[in-house]
Amino acid sequence: MKIKLAGIYLLVASFMLAGCNPQKQPAQVAYAQVEASVAPVREMLEKYAPEEYEQLNQQMDAMRTRLNSEDYQGAL
């Protein structure tokens, strides 16, 4: 479980570090990949790691907010 959670954090961090490209499409693709990575383990995260899940959910909300405000580099 901790390995999967660590993998998700690494994935999110890699997208944040890739923030050099301020274009819309890479940011949207990155968000879609994060969503796809979290979806299969969402229920387990909520049940077994609620604090970490809340942090991840907050980061995803921030990313979504930046995408909606067209801050694509910030979203990455």
C-alpha cells in the first residue's frame, strides 16, 4: 500500500517538475494521467491512508483550479 502511495506521489512530483512547458495540452494530459493513476486505488486510499489521501486530493484540486484559470505552468 505504501509503495503504491509513494508511486502516486512520485508521479505527481514528476508532473510538477515538468512544468517547463506552459501549454494547455501537456497540463491537461498530466492531470488526466494523475486522475487515471488515482482512480483504481481511491477507495483503498480513503480507507487505509485518509490523511495522505486528503493531501493528494488537495493537490489535485489545486491542479484542477489552475487548469480552470488557465495557469497551465502552475498546474504542472
